[in-house]
Amino acid sequence: MKKISYLGPEGTFTEEALLKFVKSFETITPIPLPTIVDVIKSVDRGEVDEGLIPIENSLEGSVNLTQDFLTFESEAKIIREITIPIRHNLIGKKGVKLEDIKKIVSHPHATAQCRHFLSSKLPNVEIIAANSTAEAVRKIVELDSQTAAIGTKIAADLYGLSVIESDIEDSKDNKTRFVFVGNFIPPKSDHDKTSIVCFLKKDKPGSLYNILKIFAERNINLTKIESRPAKKDIGDYVFMIDMEGHVHDSKIFEAIESLRKNVYMVKILGSYPMFKDD
């Protein structure tokens, strides 16, 4: 049975994304791990077949740890992606009502994304930070009934708790993109994406233009481009690029080969099917 590690603990949004993909944990062996780095390392060491980690949120932007570790520390490749809506729930012990709540435990990102609900419905509650929404839900099992958590429905079910209020997030468009990582590049599908990192020989005027020109000349659509520190001197950056197409498409292959002649190094982070929401 396929082993898939994911950013844990149980009850996280990453587990929710994994369940959306596999439908049932009866078809795989899920392995929750405490950090993104642990998940990627489990793939590098061959301890699992695949790993699942967050890479981008529509409100918070890129998950820098994921991007940096795949770029500088790992040879694992992105083999698949999945995007899920982020739905926050107010969770408490059974029978607890909104007016009973005096304290809320959650990850700071979650409480920030529910600011309007908290200010309008629970303006005087004490906010307590947790390392994850799943940890927050687990904690309230041991606390008094006046303490609630913000977390996922699967976490509430896992710990035998109740959803007091659902969909309390400020933005209904809040989504997180997750990627599966493995040790191979999947074959071409009918709708692929390729992710690369460009390491510059030396930063100089026109560096980014020369990179973009290579793709524009071949009519390749870039879906994302951003810079990250190169982990060297201040002011040194790498460019992270997502593009439509598979690395085995002739124009993508030619563009990358042309790029290699103009930059210090090109690292392929993955070439994989784009996510299609059913």
C-alpha cells in the first residue's frame, strides 16, 4: 500500500487536502509528520512514496519554507498539486454555545483570517496562540468549556467535539495550494505545469528581461514568477517560475536549454498535471 507523509498532526488542512485526493485512508498509509522539512526528507530518504505539503495561500502568499527547502536542500520533485478552500470553524465541547466562550485557541494565521467574526461576535475573548489549528482543537479537550478553538471539521470529529459556528473566515475566496512531492517526473497529461528555479550568474540590469524574453519568444505562458533570496550575499536572488506545459514538450525543453546558457543554473522543481477542481 502506498505510503504518503503529510504535514501533521492529524486534523490539519493538509490532511483535509490529502483526504480530498485519496477519498479514503483505506487506500493508502497516511503518515503525519510535524514539519514541512520532515515531510520532504521522508521522500528524499525513500521512507514514503510521496509527501504532501502546502506551498501557497491565496491570502498569505507563498510558503517560503516549502519553496526554499525544495530549491536548496532537496532533490524531491513536485509530482501533483491540489487546491482546497480554507474553511475555518469555531469548535468547542458538546453543548457549548457562542455566549459561553471566554477564550479562543488557534494558529495566528487562522485568527487573523477570522478577524471580522471575532470582532463582531466575540469582541472580548482572549486569543491564545497555538502551533497549528489541529493542535488548538486537541488542546481544548483538556481545557474548560469556556475555551474554544478555530480549526477544521475533521479535527472536531477526530477529538469528539462540536462545530459551534462554521465558515467563520473573512474571505470565502481563501484557498491553499498543496503539492505532492516524489522522486520522479510524471508523464505528460493534457494540461501540465512546469516549475523551475533560475540561479543567476551575476545580477545586472536586464537579467529578468533576458529570462522572460526566452519564454515570450516561444509563446510560453508563465503563470507565476517571484524572487527569493539566494542564501548568499544580501541582494542575491533566484527567480522561481511556473509555466504552462510539460518539460517534455519541445518548446518547454528548448526554452529551458536556452535558459541554461544565460544563467548560472536551472533547477527543475517538477513537471506535473495542473489541478482541476471537480
